[in-house]
Amino acid sequence: MSQIAIIDYGVGNLRSVEKAFAATGCEAVVSGDERVLREAQRLVLPGVGAFGACMKALSERRFDRLVRERVKDGTPLLGVCVGMQLLFEESDEFGSTPGLGLLRGRVKRFNGELVVPHVGWNRVYQRGPHELFADVGDESFFYFVHSYYCEPEDESVAAGETDYGVRYASVVAHKNICGVQFHPEKSQAAGLRLLRNFARLN
Amino acid sequence: MLAKRIIPCLDVDNGRVVKGIRFVSLVDAGDPVEQGKRYDAEGADELTFLDITASSDKRDIVTDLVRRVADEVFIPFTVGGGLRTVEDIRAILRAGADKITLNTAALEQPELISACAETFGSQCVVVAIDARGRNADDVTRGWEVYTHGGRRNVGIDALEWTIRAQQLGAGEILLTSMDCDGTRNGYDIELTRAVSSAVRIPVIASGGAGRLEHFYEALTDGGASAVLAASLFHFGEFSIAEVKEYLRGRGVTVR
């Protein structure tokens, strides 16, 4: 049984997430095998590109149900980038697209005045102590690449925030559901620590 | 506040990092895997790998090399050179690249930009533009786009092409001044400013860095989101940390 399974549903570069976990000494596998995903102790939901395309690819493999079921059973889940956005109810991308609805709230596009995508290294302001932030300094820089951001209905879900035209939730944590808008696997030491912390979450 | 990015670039020819001066006279500058590892450790904000061999029959070798570099870095990794189809790009992304750059192929088939943006997202599509002034003594004459290592004038205005690339779905522009590249006399600030004010997507300034203030000028006067340099870092004139310390001292936000 694998400790951490990174859900392979045909989108994006999952190898980098896998090797980032390996660099922190955690065993992680990339898998699109339902059995592996059902047995893993933790799940990582990656995602790049369009929200709608990700959601479609996830549903086609019936992993949307799988993720919902496993979250309900208490399995720790980490959504990364668009994977974090998928945790919410819906996105404004191309009209409106429904997400997994594990967290209440929506995904909105950055204001047109800004340079979009928001790409580069930006700070995460921790809203309070959280296990995900163990050994991660407040206001650490992480690497972001995205054009949409999450707006949780319940503000307390936002564990960390980032400024880009607006101050938005860049880290969410609610019970066993976590999400990060940045790419921890591309954020050097701070990112690797955060992944290690997720691997140790109770 | 978004940090300005410092990006070392590996120009790779036949598996080795090389550095040319004005796109010619190549000098060996080491092993790409070792160089990538070193820059990651030194605090580079991103790593760019440009395959300048770019012959299609060597694609598999390049893909393997990309994979080996990607395995060693935990920062964003951009790969370009000779990518002509969505399938070429898919293979490079699967090997561990986060973004790809399109140059000649984008000029020959602009719809490739849209196809990539739709398939993989704009965030991973960097359009590389090599530009040269129409008249070195008169910037008001503007800049034209070149290909084939600066040997071929495409006859397209650099600003028009930048705007078009953005419309087609480019997520970033990697702008190289053919006039300044390899000279170490500084980035082309006029060109960088003109391009960065013409589009809303990030512009990476490239070509000409020789002194610390050059980075500062490109990021402030030039309006660039990031600065790219190759030989300056490869041969150890400046470390990434030195550049950042200097910029921080002058009030630029860096990681």
C-alpha cells in the first residue's frame, strides 16, 4: 500500500510532484489505477490548464466520485494549483463550470487590469498556525502560475493568503481537505517542507 | 508583491551547455544536468533550457536530457528549441518541463500557439522573440523579428508579433535583443520597455547582461518581469545570490 498517491487523470506534469515527495523522503506514486487510489493513505489532486478540462478528465475516469468518497472517509487530500480550485463548487472559467464541491465557494478570474496569468514567486501570509506550515516561515515565497483564484465562502477555510491585486486564499485547509494554489514541487525548500508536512498530517 | 525573477539559461548544443556571442562562436560551458543542479542550489527562480541543436532526428536524446535536468531541479523549468508540434511539446512536458518556448515554429504556424494554449494552458506557452532594431541609431524605427539564430529577417514587426502572440494565447514572452546578446553592454531597455508596455503578459528580458545594474535597468526602466542571462552565470562572474542581494539593496522585490 502506498503512502501517498498522486492522482493521474491525464493532465499535467505529475513527475515533478512525485520526485518532490521523494526528495522529502516520502513515498509517493503517480497512479491512475482505481485500486491504488482507493488504498493510498493520502491523495494528491494535481491539475493544470483549464478547470473544465480537468473536471471532465476527472469525471470520465469516475475519479470525482472516488475523491469525494475518500475525503468523506477522512483521507487527507491535497489539491495543487487547479487541483485546489477543483475542490470548490464552481468556476467562472468559460461561463460556469461545476467543481467537486468539497469546499463551499467559487473560483474567479483575476481582474482584467492585472498581468494574467499571475506567474512567479509570491508571498504566502499565514493566517495562523497550521500543521502544513511547520518549519515554513511566514511570508515565504512560493511559485505561482494561475489566472483564477479561489474564494471560499467560509473565510476560516483560508489558512494562507497572497496578494495579487486582491488578497486571496492561496492555502486552504478544512478538516482533511487541503489545497495550495502555488506549486510546492516548484517552490524549492519552502515547497518541499509543505509537502513533507502534508505527508505527516494526522 | 510578485518577486522579479532571475533566470539562468542553458543553451544546449549536442548535450553540452554552450555560449555563443551574437548567436555564433560557441564555447563549452559544462554539463546541463550539473549546471541545472547548481542553479537550483544557488537560488535561481527558474531555469531555461534552449536546445540550439534543434535537429528533429535528435528529439529523443533531448527529451532524455530534459528529463535528467528536470529530476534535479525544484524550480520552474522551461524548455525550448525545435518544438514544432503539439506532440513534441507533450513529450517535453511529460519529461518534466513546466513550460515550453516556441520561436520559429510559432512564426511559421501561429496556430500552434493557440493549440498549445488550449491543450496545456497559456501558463506553459512562452513565445520567444528574437528582435533586432531596424536602425541601431534610431529606436523610433522599431524592431524586426529574426529567426535561425539571428540570420533570417522574418519581416515582421516585433511589437506587432508580441501583441499577436498574446492574442493567440502566449502566457509569457521571452524577448532577446539580437543587437545586445553576448555584448555584455546591457539589455536593450528601449526594446524591453516597448514590448512590456504593449502586452499584459510577463516579459523576460534576455541578451546583453554584463553588470549588476543591467539587471536592475531591465526590471525597472525596461518593465520586465524577469531577467535571463547565460554566460554571466555559467562562468561565475556573478552568482544568483549576488544579483539578488544587489537588486534587494536597490528596492527590487526578489525572493
